[in-house]
Amino acid sequence: MSTPTESPASDAARTPDVPVTPPDVSADDELSADERALLVENLRYTLDGRWRAVRDTVREQSNRSELLPDPSRTLDEARSHTLGVVRELSQHGFASAGFASDHGGTGDVGASITSIEMLGYADLSLMVKAGVQWGLFGGAVENLGTARHHERYVKGIIDLDVLGCFAMTETGHGSNVQALETTATYDRDTREFVIHSTTPGARKDYIGGAAEHARYAAVFAQLITAGPGAEPESQGVHCFVVPIRDEDGNDLPGITTSDCGYKGGLAGVDNGRIVFDNVRIPAENLLNRYADVEPDGTYTSPIENPNRRFFTMLGTLIRGRVSVAATAGAAGRKALTLATRYGLMRKQFEAPDETDEIIVMDYLGHQRKLLPLIAKSYAIACAQNEITAELHEVQSSSPDDSDAGRQRQLESDAAGLKAYATWHASHAVNVSREACGGAGYLDENQLSIIRGDIDVFTTFEGDNTVMTQLVAKELLSSYADDVQGLSAGGWVRFVVEMARDVVAEKTAVRQVVQTLLESSDEDTEKSNLTNRGTQIRLFRNREDHLIRTCAQRLRRALDDDNDAFEVFNNAQDHLLKVGRAHTERVVLEAFIEAINDCDSRSAAELLGKVCDLFVYSALEDDLGWFLMHRHISVERAKAIRRGVNTLCQELRPHARTLVDAFGIPENLLAAPMLEHG
Amino acid sequence: MSTPTESPASDAARTPDVPVTPPDVSADDELSADERALLVENLRYTLDGRWRAVRDTVREQSNRSELLPDPSRTLDEARSHTLGVVRELSQHGFASAGFASDHGGTGDVGASITSIEMLGYADLSLMVKAGVQWGLFGGAVENLGTARHHERYVKGIIDLDVLGCFAMTETGHGSNVQALETTATYDRDTREFVIHSTTPGARKDYIGGAAEHARYAAVFAQLITAGPGAEPESQGVHCFVVPIRDEDGNDLPGITTSDCGYKGGLAGVDNGRIVFDNVRIPAENLLNRYADVEPDGTYTSPIENPNRRFFTMLGTLIRGRVSVAATAGAAGRKALTLATRYGLMRKQFEAPDETDEIIVMDYLGHQRKLLPLIAKSYAIACAQNEITAELHEVQSSSPDDSDAGRQRQLESDAAGLKAYATWHASHAVNVSREACGGAGYLDENQLSIIRGDIDVFTTFEGDNTVMTQLVAKELLSSYADDVQGLSAGGWVRFVVEMARDVVAEKTAVRQVVQTLLESSDEDTEKSNLTNRGTQIRLFRNREDHLIRTCAQRLRRALDDDNDAFEVFNNAQDHLLKVGRAHTERVVLEAFIEAINDCDSRSAAELLGKVCDLFVYSALEDDLGWFLMHRHISVERAKAIRRGVNTLCQELRPHARTLVDAFGIPENLLAAPMLEHG
């Protein structure tokens, strides 16, 4: 298996479309231990990205198997344990990076995201618990509040004196948060807001921390007020700090919390519900960075347009979404590492003329299960590093200096990657579990726990379908300012009125991509499929084609005088495909850029193979589309299928190296199945 | 939405390939309550199949929410509870059907499988626990034993005085059970067998019941013996009844059981491990229907060929595999029912010019998530009913009257459907969970529990990948007798030597399929894609093409003097595709036959639409292959995509009817999310 040129599949190598191993890519068993260690090191350097030092610190701190989830804990025990570890983290200054230095933190957003991601290798409950406290609750106070809130809360948030939760979702509204039904009515007589759950559907639901530990909630509610003489009306959704429990953990007057109880996973997170019965809070508890209410009830905001105001507020909370995507990446990598290690030990069915059985990883079917997912994990990790860095830059710039277009682009990219990365992770974990058979189903081997924990990542912090659609809507409407918050029908009318077939590329094409495009034939069929420029072209052409035809389709349908919502709805599958195709192209280009920046020649060559497998698998997964729209010929399609096989066989000897390079702390990979094989 | 002819997607109806609603298929809201109830009744009649009376009995008995899994139970409590319910079932005569009347049962195999399947609507742990006791352990005694075993054990198995487990899988061997390492060595001096775990990998593992409840084990072990004067040698794997615990639940001497502990689901099943240290059992504990050992150690068997003997024994145990597939179908249907009901209540994002929000199920994206899976569930249910009936026939015929070819075909079909149905179920449950967002993640709404429970169905009772490959190997080698048990390489040599390109169809083509084929053009592109004959042709042509090209590929590769295992391995993805394509064709034809047998015109017409959606979705999922091999034109491929949209929109008004027809007891669908929407 380690000499792929002998295998029949590589007779396909006669055609230029099927990759062949360059002489420099040595199989692992041809490397000395030192050479292999260096290769792992160099691969990890690329995967770790800009905050690699932070990763190493967390690696060192977290390399303890007692951090792993323990399924024998009761719900109470799991929750207490998780809170205990979060306390321990806070004592080691874990949270400071997420807050500005003049609020008591150290102001390193990228470090904050990266360290929360690294917790995913230990326990996803721990990541979520920390993410809720510091990323969501802390993020709301930090980003939506002003000096008075920073002074009052941030230190306590960092050191856990102020335990909070993020009360946005309601029973009736998850995705459509503009329609939340909780109200915050200003009472000018007492200078208070009255927080109230107006309907059963207005109940805050699924809120991490609300069941037990949180003493404060960042509550999103319709702000209702009026200036003197006017009729009170809703100014849209705003965020308020609301105390919900006393020191002993009892609900405060007017507050009724309850427990969401057992879930599909994340046993260490106490998700709960909150109902407000005319709860009064001081007016200064409004997080008033983007809007305020004067004592007489007059509403003021530096942002005139209510939609823009709302989405500006939402936009600052992007950190949660980026963290969730990053952590999903970590969970996927961990599952693939466990499955790969098992696949390299496990033997089943005898080889012909051999007494020993065949290593499971030597079966093409098994390689095809795991290796393309490993390749995709590499690509996503690189894209994730870029998003983290971009978020860091955007949120590190002074607030008034911020570039709205850049922020908007980041939000869209983060939404797209959140969906792409979490779906990938959920799938990779499922496949990894299956690849380990009965052993994979035992909690002692971790995969089944990760499977339960990761599941909700596809729907929390933005439902993946809604996220994917958001990307497409932004692309089709060129990130126009006044399109956010439009109903589906209104958005269709807007897009059609833009009267443009092709949407201008908002971001500049990266230099490396530009160079590669220039070095490849515009006619993709004329160029070798292992040519990186051709690969980019195929991904870009698909995206452009989808955007153009989607716009045409919407226009034609509306011209025919159809109902605007129906026009939107009938094109929904097309829209979702636009979103996925765009994100996949962005992921590919990020991977290529990371390989380009890789200084080690042997690592870069191996990464090149991994990138080929990512591309070939992505093309194979969408072959129907490429053939149907004649972006790929039938001959090339067949070469792609063969190419996946060849690449799997070529990467097989590097399987252990590839997963070792994820750099998962060894004690977090504890699994009895890896002891006997 | 209920008038699809107005929707833009159905302007595609100008082409003949996109289905249009015939006037007779009325939307549900156009039916009176009585008419809808009758339609549901008629659909259910078809879905329920031959053992519909059994289904109704179990429905009545199980319509109690206290049968649902309760996540607050500790592992011990969950296990005791499950055993308690199994005891209750046995008191109501639940198990009698599975055993022959002269052994103390009532001898209705189909009824037995069907009632175990129906338990899946309540609690999958319950189904597995019952399945292990009566289907696996009981099935081994019933089918591999002889009168002495039947007399001694069957009554106790039925009424739970004899609690057993099925100890086949070992830590080192799951799929390759011919290589089990546990030995049973005959001692002629004492007329005993000595059961021994020869290596750490010989430990029996993942065995349901072995952790706590089982007092007996049906142990699969290499039988080692010799006649007078000869050297003892292994006669292959045989099954032995081994007592493992005393009345108080203590391990018997030489037995060491242990607990697999927490798992990804199935909390009510006590999976465990067994290690044997030279445990002596009387010689008569060998289940000796197919082989025996004379007092002097001479081994005898009516089946000369050891491979054939082994696979004959294995073949009689097929009931477990059929039950697992059937129950997975039930689990998938239940998850889809919960998600559909939620989708019909849940509203999100306002409609243009409306104050109310849009019902989630009205989004095309949501329809596309759920409706094709509902359609596939219908198709699979019909195929499952056929397998159950065939199993009933085969196992009800007198042993000596049995038709080896028919048995072999049944085993292959059961393997294929097991993989197809359990993968579908696992996917459907995942999608259903996601479609319910946060609510879907709470155990109170059941989906997350089903998700954890169903996961292992894809790998236990035969790993799905191995099962799918088995189907392909049987097809390619025409179910030849001497091919079972051959190594991969040996099998390749056999297939190549058959020197035939196309494999003879072993089963007669059904009459209804024959008629439909005759009424359609041989050139599928010339015939309407809604034509049932054309649909069958596309599925049959794909299967034939795959089998033929796979055989050619193996022959060519072996001719080139390649290593036989490598030839096999390089074609593994091709082989797996053969298996899937075959099973999907069988499923389609079973569905068509069931529709053909449906007496109600309105039900048959609705089923026809459901069948169209199953076909269009299956084609869409494999469009790359159909285009690449020119079985479908680009134009038709586009029509298929549009057709899925149109069919989803046409079936949307029937969504509730379609899931109601599954006939899941109402109290087993308890879910708070369905109370507030």
C-alpha cells in the first residue's frame, strides 16, 4: 500500500488529472523518528496559526485526563464540576484576553477565541460554559455596554464574581430575533425598565447558565419608550443586564427560572428558561453603546436606521459564532484522531497468503471514510485561523475607526464558516464513531460523548441553514446596507432592482490566488486538475455561476408577477447552494494561502497532497452539479473519482503524521480501545 | 403553497419529466376530517403489511408514555426498568410467536419480528433487550439446538426464567467471526467442553446482558476435538450454552464478567464482557443441530464443507439482523413524525404583507429536509415487510425442506436492507433533530435520545460497510456455494474465473415490474421520468452497469498480474456502490408492488407521489454517477432537481397525513415542544 505506483488505481496516473506522489513526499515509515517528529512539528506550525503560543500554553495546562467528561456524573455533578474547572481557569487568568485592557483585561481577542477553542479538545461542556460566561455574556457587556457597565461588571465577569447568561433565544423565536416578544418598557417616573415576558412564547429558553449558576442575564428585549407627549412604541430589540438570582441562588422577585433538564449532550452546561413578570431594573442597566433613553423617555441613537442599529448590535456579538465554529473544528479533529489511531491498530480479515490479518486502515473503503475528512479538517482549520485573525483586527481597532464594510464581510464569512465547519464536524464525528464499531459506541472511548456534545453546534449560535442563507443573501445583494432585516419578499425585490447580473467581488483577490489564476488556463478542461489555479477556478466558476443564475432566476420569476415570498422560497435550494459554494471557495483559498506561507518544503508538499484530496473530494461530492452545468467533462469526472482513490492510498502512510499534527494533548486522547486494538 | 401549479417551479411542468399533481390527489385541507381519517387508514394498511393485526395489538398495549426512556434514571435504574418491562411483556405472551409450537411457542416468525419492531416506537433499549433475549439468545437455542436444548431451555427463555446473552463478538473480532479466538476443547475423559479465552482479544465484548442480567450465554467458540488417535484440531466456530452466573448474579467459577459501562445510548441495555478461564460445560451444551461430537471425540456433521457449515449456522441467526433493520425503520419514522409535527406548528420570520409568521414547513428548504426522508421511509417500510414475510416463509418451512438458494438470497437481501435502512434511520434522526433546533436537543422531546440509541444500529448485527460489501460479493459471484468464507483475494480469483460479464438474475422478476418494464421505452431518455417503468429501468440499468464494470475491472486487474488482495481493495468503492445500488433497486420494486396492491384509489395516488419523490431524490443523490455514465442527460438531470422541488411542494399539504399513517401510538409521541409550537 505504501508504494502507490504499483497499485492498479494509479494506472490512471497516465491521465494528467490523477495525482501522483512527487518523489519528495516520503511515506512515514521511510522517515526516521526525528524526521517524522520534525514533519509533525512543521505541519502543526501551519495548523496552529498566529496564536500558536496560546495553543501551546493551553495544551500544557489542559494535558490532564481528569478534564475529560465523565459520564458517570449526575447532571448536578457534571454542572458543578464544569463550573469548578471554569473557576480554576479564571484563576489562571484564562479570561483576561477577551476584555479590553482599560476594562481590566489584556485585550487580545484572537488569543481569547483560540484558548476557548482549545478547551474543545478536553470537554465541549467546558468550552460552552466558558464561552457563555466570557464570550456571550461578557461579550455583550463588553461590546454593547459603556464605561459604567465595564467598570461595574467586567472584573467580576473575568474572575467569576459575576456569573451571567445570555438570554436572547425565546421559546417562540430562535432564528428571527428581531421578533422577540420580551419587552423592556421604560418607566419615566421611576427611571426604570420593566422587563416582561408578554406571551408563553416570550419565555427565554435553552439559555446556558439559566438553570442554576447565572446570577445575571444579558436580556434581549423590545425597548418600549416614548418622549414626552408621545405614545410609547418599540424601538426594537436592545440588551439589558438583569439580575436574576440572589447570592443563595434563589430567583429574585418576578423571575421564574426553570431547568431544560437532560439534553443530547453537554451535560456540564445548565441550560434553563427564564420568565419575567414585570421585573424592574434601573435605567442604567440598558447596555447603551448604540442607543440610550433620556430620563424623560426620549430614545436616542447614533444610528438612525433601526435595522442597521439592530444588526450593528448583533454584529458585535460575532465572537460566539466564531468560537463555536473553531471549537467544532477541534472536536472533529479529535474524533478523527481517535478513529485514525484505532484504524491503524485494528485488524480484521486475513490477508491472502498471510497469517496476520489486514490493518483496517489499509482498506480503501476505510481510507475513503477518514482521509477526505482529515483533509477537509486541515482546510477548515486554516480558514478558521483567518477568521479569528480578522475578528481580532476588526475588534481591536478603535470603535469609531471601524470599517462597516469590513465588519459586514466578516459577519458573513463567520456565518458561512460556522455552518460549514459545524456540519463537517458533526459528520466527521459520526463517521469516526462508525469507523470504530462497537468500541466507538462506548463512552470510555470518548467518541460517543463527542457525538452527543457536538450535535447542537449545527443549530445553536445561528442555525446552519439560516447562516448559509445569510451568506447567499449578502452576496446577492452586495452587502447593501438597507437589505438587512428585510423580509424574504422584500429582499427579493431589492436584489432584482439591483439590476446587475454579476455581483461585484467585495474583497480583493489575494495575491497568491491571483498568481495561481494567472498561471492556469481559463479553460479549466485544458489545464491539469492537480494545478492549483485550475482548482481555484473550478470553485470560483461554480460560485459565480450559481450567483448569476440565482439572480436571473429571481428576476425572471418576479417579472412574471409572482408573489415575492414564493419567488424567494422556490429558489431557496439555489440560495443555500450559493452560500455553501462561496464558503467552500473561501476555505480552499485560505488553505492555499496557509500552504504558501509554510516554510518547510516537506510539510508544504504533504499539505499540497492534503489540499488535492480536499479539492478532489469536494468536487466528487458535487459532481452532479459540475457535470450538469458542464463545468467538468465526463472524462474528468471519472478521473476525479480515481484521483480520490489514488490520493487516499498515497496519504495512507502519512495518516498518523497527519493526525499527530493536530497537536491534541496526549492525555486528552485517553481511550481503552487504543490499548488493545 | 397548496396550489403548486401557480408556483414558478412548476413552470418546469412543461417538460414531461417534472411531475404534476393529478386532479385526484387532494390536499389535506380540502378533505373533510372523515375523508382524511380514511386516507390515513388506507395508507397505514399498506405500510402495516401482512402482520397488521400484530401491529395493532402492540399499538394498543404500548400506548403508554411511561414506556418512554427516562434520562433521569441511573444506569442501574434504566437497566432494571428495561428488564421489568421485558418481564411484563413476557407475561402477556409477547415472546411465544418466536418459537416453534412443539417447543412451547406459537411459531409465527413474522409476528415475532413485527412485534419486536413495534417496541422501537416506545424505547429502543427495550427492543434491544427483548431482541437479545428472544431473538439472539433464544434464536440460537431454537435454530442451532436440538430437542434436548428445546426441552430444557425454550420455555424458560420465553418466560424469562432463563435469561441469556449472545456471546459472539470478541474484543479482537467483530466482523470476521470465523476468526474468533475463544476455544471449546472437547475432553473425552469427562465428556465436557472446556471454554477458554485464549488471548486478551478473545474476550467477549459489547455483549448485551453480559454486564448484569444474563445467567446463560450462547458462546461462539472454535470447537477443538479429534477422534481416537488423531491430533485435536479446530473444526471451526460452533455455539455452546454456557452458564455464567448463579441465581444471585455472581460469576460462576472460571467466569469473569465486566461492564461496558456508559454508552452513546441504549442506557437500558447492560452490555458487558466475559472472559473464560477453562470453564467446563457438559458435552450436551453444544448446540448440535449442524454438527456433533461423539463421546470418543469424533467430529460429525451433515454438512461436509466447513465454510458452508459455518455459514449455514450463521444464516439461521438472520432474525436479529432483520429485526434491527425493521426497528431502525420505526425509529426513523418516529423522528420524522416528531420533526414534521413541530415543523407544522413552528413559525419563523414574517411573511410579506402579513402580520403572522411563516410556518417553517412552508419553506422549501425545510420541505427538502424532511419530505424526501419520509418518502424513503415509506419505500423502506414496504421492503422491510417483504423481508419479514420471506424470513417467515423460509423459517416456517420444515428444516429439511429448506431451499438453500432461497435462504442465501434472503441473507443477502437482509444484509443489504440492514445497511440501507439503518443508515437511512441514523441520517433521518439527525436531520429531524436539526430541524427542531434547540427543542430537538432536549431529551424531553425524545429526538436526542433516539439519536443516541439509533447510532449503534449502523454497526451492530453486522457492520453496514461489511453488509453492503457482502451483497455485492454475492451478486458478483452469483451466490456460488463455495465462495463464502473466501478471503478477499480468493473471492476475486473466483469471480474472475466465472468468466461471465453479466450475472444471472437469481430471483424471478416480479410480475408488476415485468408489466411496467414492458410499458416503458427501453431508451429511458425517450420515456417520461414519471413513468414507473422508466424509473425501474434507471435503477436496474445502474445496477447492471455497476456489476458488469466491476467484474470487468477485477478481471483486467488480475490479468495484469496484480496481487489479488490489491485488486479487491482498489475496487472496494466500486463494490460498495454495487451493493447500495442493488438494495435501492430492490427497495423501489417492493414499494411499487405495495402500491400496486393498495386497494384505495386515493391512497394509491398519494403513494404514487411519494414513490416519485423517493425516486427523484434517489436519482438526485446519485446524479454524478448517472451523468458520468450517461444514463441521464443534462437536461433530464435539471428536470430531476426541479422535480424534487415540485414534489416537495405538492406533498407539503399531505405532510401530516403521511406521518399520521405511520400509526405511532399517540402517547409515545409525547413532546413538550409540540404543546407550544
